[in-house]
Amino acid sequence: MDLETIEREAVARLQSVGSLQELEQFRIEYLGKKGKVTSLLKDLKNIPPEERPVFGKRVNELKEKIERLFETKREELQKLAEREAQERLRVDVSIPGARRKVGHTHPISKVLEEIERIFVSMGFDVVEGPEIETTWHNFDALNTPEWHPARDEHDSFYITKDLLLRTHTSPVQIRTMLERKPPIAIISPGRVYRRDYDATHLPMFHQVEGLHVDRDLSVAHLKFTLEEFARRMFGEKTKIRLRPSFFPFTEPSFEVDVFLPSHGWLEILGAGMVDPNVFLNVGYDPEEWTGYAFGMGVERIAMIKYGITDIREFVRNDVRFLSSY
């Protein structure tokens, strides 16, 4: 192929190149080690000696011309690519921006906040404590001996022999009584852990426990407090009843039911008068001080309030479920 033909072909090819990738292919085809122009220089040995200077000069002039055209085309394509990139990044501030989907407050969070508001308005403080507890705070101080089923490894999550994930938030009551002098009125919300998992139990769930210590408190004070809570949580016509029960840390102890017209009687929490042994464990004189305590599962309250039948829905992270509340 003669020089004129290669030049015409190269100029025509460059005019049709539309991208940097195509331009690179052009460079390899004409200016690369095995390119058409480079091959002409290698052919000098086949040219008669007297013609080599003229031929070599023409080949170098052709190479320089193609290189100039190549650089001009490369700059043109680079500027075009930069403009296209800038155009893709350009933001039209005159049009509305992308709307983010608004999340939903989890029903557990909603119920927990409502419980706290009710008791705070009744004079209770909100106190929190560690989720990893000692067996003394979690059991012994609460009059729960070693033979009690809750202390079995199959019922609780033990970390060491003397440390476990708390099974209730009652240890916060112990810690508070060790730090404060009566009178005391607190609630202790938080996560607790037990080895249960089915339609009505989770291995991690939420509790709110309450404690009121003062002089001359009685079951009447306990009943009034829980009645007021039930009316504010479930409606003014809500009734409660106390059924005798047993808890190691209260005496007498009660299971507390609420009556809802749509459901009938439903158990919602446990309660009772603080056992004198608990007072002795924290240095309170049971002859001087009296108190009542109660504890409720937040998931249980939420299931009743919102008509949820499977407690596992709370932890499945289904947006359809969460957006319903």
C-alpha cells in the first residue's frame, strides 16, 4: 500500500472515530509497533539505497501528520467525554428532589414511650440499668434462691457462673435502692432475655417494672396506680382485677388482669407488695418502709393494644407490618 493511500485512509478513519476506545484502536492500527506507518519504516531495507532518504523523509512526514491529527482528535474526544460526564452530574435545581420514604416508629417504641409518659405524669422517675447483670442483683437480692427454675441454665443466658443477661429489669430497682434513700418512685424500662421462642415468647423482649417505696403504702395504693395506668393505656372504661399469685420478691403477690369489651379479661402484668427480705438486702428497715412493685411485658401490652396475635412479628422487620402502626 503506497503512502498516499495510507494517508487518505488514515484521515478518513480519524473523521469517523467517535470514541476514545475507537481512537485507541486507530492508534494501534496505524502507529503501533505493527501499525501500517511503522511497517513502512521497516520496509526501508527493501528500498534502493538512492531512494531511501526521500522515502524515509516522506514516511516521517506522514507519521508526524497522522500523530498531529491523532492528538487533535484525542483532545476533541476528551472534551466531549468531560462535557457528557458533567451533564450526567448536573443537577437541575428547578425540579423537585428525590423523595425519601419516611420510616415508621416501631409499635414497641410507641407503646414504651406511652407507658413512660403515663407513669412520669404520676410522679415516677425513669431509671435504666445494665443488661449484663450479676446473679446477686438479678436473683439473690430479689429473694430468688438458687433452686428457683429461673436460675437454671436452660432458662437464662449465662455468661459466666456469676454473670448473665438479665431476665427482668428488677435489678434496676435493687441498684436504685442501694443508691437512694426512700421515698422512691421509679419505673425501669429495658430489654430482658430468656430462653423462650414461640408465638407468645421471644428470647429478647422489653419490660417496664415499677417500684414505689414510702411509709404506709398498701395494696390500695398499688391497685389505684395500676387502675390509673390501665385507663390511660386502654381507655376510661377499662377495669382491672388482682388475682393472688406468687413472686419471690413480693408478698402478697398478684396477677393483674384488664377487662376489655372486645377481649374480656386478659392478664397484663404481675405485682405485689415488696417482700421485707428485699428491703433487708438493700439496707432498708421493713418496719419503717413499705412498698409495692409491678412488672409488665411491653410486647404483651402492644399485642393487646393493637390486636397482634404473633409476638414474632415485632422482630421480623416487615415494612408492611410496621407501616400498619
